[in-house]
Amino acid sequence: MKVTLETLFEAHPALELLGRQFFAVNKIIPARKLFDQLNAHFVVIAEKQKELLEFYGKKKESGDYDVVDEKKPFYEKELNEFLSTEVEIDWEPVSVDELGDIRLPLAAYELLKFLFVEEQATA
């Protein structure tokens, strides 16, 4: 399945919530493989953000960076172009019924729709 880095970036908080859930035993290994793949993409996103912040930003005493107003449009443009990159994830959407008794808030589920289908597929 292909998704954009932007989809993953926006879904990061919901994925963290999903990762703290208890999965049915038969879903633990597939979920682990999914999270390993996603974590690799999150590392790349974080590295790119850091690179852009260091280039367009000004370092504060705390060590963090602030993007100055006149450079913010350039920072946002370059970050958005990067986040529009599609990546391949080895995952076939699964029925939410297959996950067992996992309870996600609606907002988290909406951000994770690319991982799930609402009805179990029939053969």
C-alpha cells in the first residue's frame, strides 16, 4: 500500500495511541511489523524536519530552533513537498473486527483509516 509521508506525519499521535493498545494474539506480530516499518519512516521525517529547521531557523539558547517569519514560507514549502512523497508500506487494510477489543477514539480512528476497513471482506 502506498501512503504519503504527510498521512503518516498527521497520524503519528493516533499511531502512538494504537501502539499502546492490547492486540489479539494473532495480530501482535503483524502489528509489530507495521510499527517497525512506520517507525523507520518517522525517523526520516524527523531528520528532514531537523535539517530544514537548522537551515531556515535560528537557534535559541535552549537548543531548539525557531523559523524566522521571512523564511517560514520557504520552510513550509520545502517541508510540504517532502511530505507529499509516497512511500510503500507492506500492509493490507484489515477489518476493525479482526483487531479484537481495541477501543480507539473516533479522532484517532479517522487518522488511521488507511490501515482499516470497516467491514470484513467476504470471499
